Amino acid sequence: MTDETRPTEGRTPSDSPEPQGRPDFLPADDSPEQQDRRPEPPASFGTSWGDPSGRTASGVPPYGGSPPSGPSYGAPSFTNPSFSAPTSYESPSYGSSYEGPSYGGSYESPAYGGGGSSFGGGPDNGTRAYEAPLFGGPPPSGPAGGGTPPPPPRQALPMGAGWAPPPPGAQGSPGPRRAPSTVLLVSTALAIALVASLLGSVGTYLLTRSSDGNDPSYSLGPLPTTGATNREPGSVAGVAARVLPSVVSIEAGTTTEGASGSGFLIKNGYVVTNNHVVSLAAKGGEIRIMFNNRKTTSGRIVGRDPGSDLAVVKPEDTFGTPEITLGNSDQVVVGDPVIAIGSPLGLTGTVTTGIVSSLNRPVIAGDESGASAEETAYISAIQTDAAINPGNSGGPLVNGKGEVVGVNSAIATLGRSEASQSGSIGLGFAIPVNQTRRVAEELITTGKAKRPKIGVVLDKDYKGQGVKIASGPSGGRQPVDANGPADKAGLKAGDVILEIDGLTLQDGNELIALIRSKAPGSKITVKYQRAGQDRTATLTVMAEDEPTPTPS
């Protein structure tokens, strides 16, 4: 059927302008030359297209109902094995329909009505009528049949089934869109606010941070307000608080020499210290004493004993300083906690802690060769690992009750000279306080200290076990003093002393230190060997008849 037989109502003349939004199957600016050069569509496009509207080839509406009735308009139809077309296309704007699985349907459009061609175009639009059965087969004979079907438009690309919206009112079409709920709007607003706040904080941080790594707003917070500075009386802090006010710092010397050390205040304002701390002042020097409250005064020597390395000094003023409490060194055992207080290297008020490492440790202070004018000191010391350094000499070693149990006097070093002295190596030695008490009393009352003895001369060349009494006179002195403690106990020349009060002797220095730590009149038990037989004797320690007084 030709276009002339179609009703004219609703048709648009061929010379009328094309309606806006017409299907763009062929660009309007394609020239015949360009149309002739169109490439053949590739075989990969498939042999059929789905019907976007869901219509069937028979023209039955996809959502039910009867096929439309009326005259056939003879729209062009053709098949192409390389392209499959949608089975139906309807457009309310153009009133056209397109059917056929392989372009074998019909195309109708009142807007393209005209003569000369099945597409309603003029004779110059380059199209021609072609009709074919909907599902293939030979073309019909007649004026409209015959010939080769034209190729499909170049831009008619397959879009798949269902690409066009279903007709209005069709079954399954979506209803009107509902507005978002209030909860969704509020949730979205809150999420946006949170994100905006986070971004603002990050931006503020990036803008305000310092390029050199400093943070002006950085803070560690306020100081803790809980807790107090009071400590238990038995703690190290509690003991130190009670003892420190009684400890002093001492400097003594002449215009060319000087020494420094420590001391502690005892009854009636006397200060106990080491002899080697103030010995230079005995040669015409001065003594300066500084108390824990930083007040300073001068002092004078009351008495000193080089043999025990102890001295007593009297300050001009004590500024109300309390006296220290003296303990009992005979009650000290290995492992007891102790505290050393003094002025090491001039650092006043220094407190160190440790334990009693050993007892009755023989220590020789001074010049063992006897070349010095000062007498060599033999000390049966309390050994401690509390840090004791140069300047601690003369300071107190106290127990956990704050009672003095020793006077810090010496330290072990890796060398004998001061140049090689490197300070504490954990081996400090203190004079027992019981010996200190006796010597201090004697120095204060008489200005001199008694020298304990047992009245024997030792064999320095003996290398065996124990200590051997000399076999003959030495330096014009007999091996055993007549009527002396050893003589009265039955000891003789050549006897070997093995033990004193149950303590095994290692050498003669240990025997001398033990005897000098005893008070005159005290009794000791001696185990000795004579002619291979062990014997035991008890003797009473005596003092020298006329001890050499020391200058005061």
C-alpha cells in the first residue's frame, strides 16, 4: 500500500520542517557520497534485537488486549541478518510504530507522510519502498517488491530489550515517586553536619599547627594534688629528715694545703670526724664548719687519735643544731640496711643507702711504711656498699632507726693515688661507733686516747695459718711483754694465734685492728697452737702505760 492511500489527517507535508526530537537514525548532514561509504555493520552485533517495548511480531500489545484493526499502511519492511531490530517501537510524539524482528515489520509516521516512498519522504531522500514478510522469506512481487533491501542506518545501534519505558498505564509500570521521609532527611542532615565538623577540625589543625613541629596548645595537664611529703619514720626519707640537721661539712687546711670532709654533732656541741680530715689544721691551719642550714662558723681541735683515725672538733656556734643519736655497733649484723650521709666532693647533705656487707674488715689507713709523721691507723671496719666518696669521711653511717653505727672513714679504690681514684666502687668502710664513742670520750676528757694492747710482738715473716708470735727479741723488745695480758694468759714466744673470739685470723694486720677496736679492760678468748697442739686462753686487754698525747 502506498502513502497516497493513507488518511491525510494528522499527516505533515514533506516540505514542512522536521519536528524536534525526531529519531536520529541517519544524520541530516550525511551526503549521498558519505552514505555510499558507510561501513558494513560487524557481525558481532548479533542477528536480532530485543523489542524495547515488549511487543510481539504480530503486533499484539505486550500487556494484553487485541491487536489493532484498520487498514495496512504498507510501511517499508526488510530483513538484515546482521542486525536484529526491536519488535515494536512507539512514540507518542510522532505517532509512529516500528515492528519486525529483523527490520521486517512496518514503520509508520504521519509526520513523514508524503509520496514517492514508503518512508513518506520526497523523491530526493534516497529511500525506496521495500516490503517483506515479518519473519523473513522472499520478498513479495509487485511494484513495491523486488530488489535488495537497503542497509540499516549507520547510527541505529542495538540497545537491548526493555530500553524504552513501557507505555503509560501499562501493567508493571512504576507509580509516582514518593518524597523522602523525615527520618531520612534528618539522618542525612546529621551526617552532613558531622562530616562538616570533622573537616572543619582537620582544617583548623592544618592551619594552626606550627611548621617547626611545635604545638602551642600542647599541655601535660595539671599537677597531681593528692599525696603528701610526710614519710614514715622508718623509711629512708624519714631517717634522713631526722639525721640531716645534725650532719656538718668541714674544711680544714693551711694557705698551701686543704682537705674537706664531714662530721656529726654529739652531746654538748662537739663534732666527731676523721683525723685525716682535720690533721692539716693541727699544723697551724684553720677549720670552717658549715651546718645543714648553710650557716658557717669556725672550729678548733679538741683532740685527735691517728691510730684510730678519729678526732673531735668544737665549733664556735652550733646555731641550735640538734645532736645525733649514737647506736650500738655490736648489734650490727651483715645485711642490715644502712644510710651514709655527708658531703662527698663538697656536695653537702648527700644521702646514700646500702647494706652492711661485712664486719671486722681490717683496713689500714695512712702510710704503712711509717715514713709519715702520722701513725698508721688500723681499723676493724664495718664494710658497706652504700656509696662513700671523698668528702664523706667523718660522716655518720646510720641504721634504720637513725642511730649512728659507724663513722665513714675509707673506701677501696683501684689505685693508691688520688689521681687514679674514681670514687665509690661499692666498697666503703666505717669505724664502729662503739670504738668511736670510747675514743671521743677520752679525747674530750683527757685530750688523748688510750691504746689497747695484749703485749706481744708479731713475726712479720710468718706465712702459715694464723699469726705467729716472734721467736726472739725484735727492735730491742721481747716477744711477750712481762706481766702483759698475753704473758698472764700463758702465751709464749713462737706460739701461733689462730682465733680471737671465734674469728679466724688471716694475718697480723687483722689481729692489730681487732685489738685496737676493743676497750681497755675487755676480755677476749684466744685460741692458739703450740707444738702442734691447739690451746685456748682468756686474756684482758690493757692500755699502754703512757700513751703519747696528740696535740690539741
